[in-house]
Amino acid sequence: MTIAVEARELSKSYDDQGSEVFALSDVDLEVGEGEFVAVMGPSGSGKSTLLHLLGALDAPTSGDVLVAGRSLASLSKTDLATLRRDEVGFVFQFFNLIPSLSVAENISLPCIAAGDRPAVYEERLAELLDLTGLSDKAERFPTQISGGEQQRVAIARALIREPAVVLADEPTGNLDTKTGDALLELFDACHKAGQTIVLVTHDPKVASAADRVLFMRDGTFVEETPLRRDAQDIADLVRLEDPRTRSPR
């Protein structure tokens, strides 16, 4: 199996009034090319920190990340920016849309930044607008659409250049059930087309679509489910992994 994304003894710590606090602690992870991995865990368990490090949006305190065999620690700032633009699509939890750009322009931003000609990406843009139900909102600005619609813009933006790796932080968290299901179908289509997906979620239904589900707590992995488990099985595991729901011994 070819490894698309790898974390080696990955740690991230912060200074908290003179004390070192670890958001991530010696995490090892291998995600195969074309694999769909979901990461679950309680708030503060390190899930989003892990995604930011895998996507070169932040630097680890120690350890390394490899994308397509390339060590991020060895890359210059320019090379890191190129990697983020060309090889990794990131869906942010809080959208990160540019208010002065229209929906279509926000989605097209990675193509514009890469210097692609409109003729290269117009067909893909139209396809994503249709798949995300945003065709009639293409000329509106982020402040003129709902939070769920903004989330769909963020997802389309991450997918427009068809990156090899897609990292998604709670991509369906602001969506109603119907729209969330439609977006899951879109991720599944990307997966079947060979894209590698690492997705953070609290939703067992979303996680059940993945090949593997990993559970985090206190900055490290604590559990892995077998392939394609049922959503209810995953929900039960989430409950068992949450210290607040455990029965006293």
C-alpha cells in the first residue's frame, strides 16, 4: 500500500502560564493512498490540531508529517504553500471564506491562486455548484447566505482542484440532514475516484462511511474500529470512549 499521509511521533504543545500543555502527544498515523479515515473524540482531544499539522497549516513541536513521501519539515515556506495549494484540500470548521468574494469566486480561489485559466476550471466549478446546491447562489457573498451554505462553499473550495488529499474538520456540522447526506455522497464519490480523505467528525453516521474510524482522547489515539462499521456501533463506541458516560467500577 502506498502511504499518502503519515505522521511520525507527532506532538504539539503550548505554553500555558509557564506550563507545557500537549494538544497532541507522540501520534503515529499512516493513511493509505485512496483511503477514507474518520477521526472521532471529545472536544479538546486533539482532532483539529492533528488535521492542521497534517495539512501543513501549523508546525509540530516535535515529530514529522510526510505527504506523498515528502517530509514537511524539510520544505521551505514557498514549497509548503505550493503543497497546500496543489496537493491538499482543507475544509475548515469555521469556513474561512473571504467576505468580499462571491460564492463562485470563493470556490475558485485555489484555481485563481494557482494561475489556472477560467477555461480550465469553469466546468468543475459548475459541477460543484450543482452538487452542493449552490448554483442559484453563485453571485452572492458569504454574508448573504446561511451558515450551512457557507459550509458547502468551503467544501466545494477544497475539492475544486481535485487534490490528492482532502482534510475535513466537521464538514457536515452546520448542515441539515438532507444536505449533510448529499455532501456525504460527494465525499464518497471523491473517495471512489481515488482521493485520500481524513475527516474529523462527531457524527457516527458520517464516520460510518469511512474505511477506518480512529478515536482520540487526550492528544493520542485510543481505539480503532474495523472497516465499515454500522453507525449505531460507532455511536456506542463513542459513548464508551467518553469518560463522562462510563459506569463507575
